[in-house]
Amino acid sequence: MPSKDTPADGAAAALAVRAYIGIGANLGDAKTTVEAAFGALETLPGTWVVERSSLFRTAPMDAGGDDYVNAVAAIDTTLSAAALLDALQAIENRHGRVRPYPNAPRTLDLDILLYGQQTVQTPLLTIPHPRLSQRAFALIPLLQIAPMITIPGEGPAHGFAPAVALQVIQRIAA
């Protein structure tokens, strides 16, 4: 029997794209919600969680509210970027996500940070995530699981770490 983090057949594996998903929450039991999000990603069709970062605590940026719990998941998926976005938004909705205004506190936020080495620019989706290189809460967990990753069109992700060094981010003990 294949392990849960690998496709059941070689054909699916050959079609899979490595994507990185930013996970965050600051309403309710944020830590439990972020942990549940990792499990929810496993339930997506043609998707396998292959790596997960530690959980990190960060202050909200450009907003008020409680501190966030953030993490990043590396997934292999056969879903297109658009289908993945739809699936992520469905998970958010199941967790009570509402969007009353930009940067509002949230029960769960799932963002496609990277989708292979592809760039996507549509009215609904921008990949790489437009602020990935400027936000410690996304960049640091990403670098924890993929230290040599390159952000398409921008360069090695580790090169942006000095620019976010003053943003407070604290690893949450397991």
C-alpha cells in the first residue's frame, strides 16, 4: 500500500506539480485550525502533503486583531492552479471564513504561494503570491521546508530573508 504522502500510481505522480500553500489563522483556536488545514489538504483529489513547516506566531500586518498562527505546506497536486484555488477557498469556507474587508481577521486563510515554477496572473489569482518575498510569515516557513527554492521572476527566496528580518516571527514549540 502506498504511503499517504505519495500518489498511488506513477501516472499521477508524473502529472503532479509541487505547490506551496501558506496557511494562517487568527480567530478562534488558530493553532487547531492550522493543524486541521494540513489534514484538509490531504483530502483534496489528486493532492498529497509532502512536507509541512513548523507553526509560527506573527503579529497581524496591515490590520488589527490577535496574533496569527502561520505555516506552509508543500503539496504535490494534479489539480490546476485555478482548481486548487477553488478547493482551498472551499476549505476556508468550511472553517467559517468571511471576507468583510481587506486584511480582516480570519478563521482560516489558505494562499497558493508557488505552483511549480509557473507564473499566473488572472483577476482571481496571482502566482507567485504577490507579497511572498515581503512577508516573514510566509517566507520563513517556506524557507524552513525548501531552503533553496526560487521564486519565479524574483530569484532565490533566501535572498529576501534580510528584508523581512525586522518582522517578528516566533516558532511555536511542538
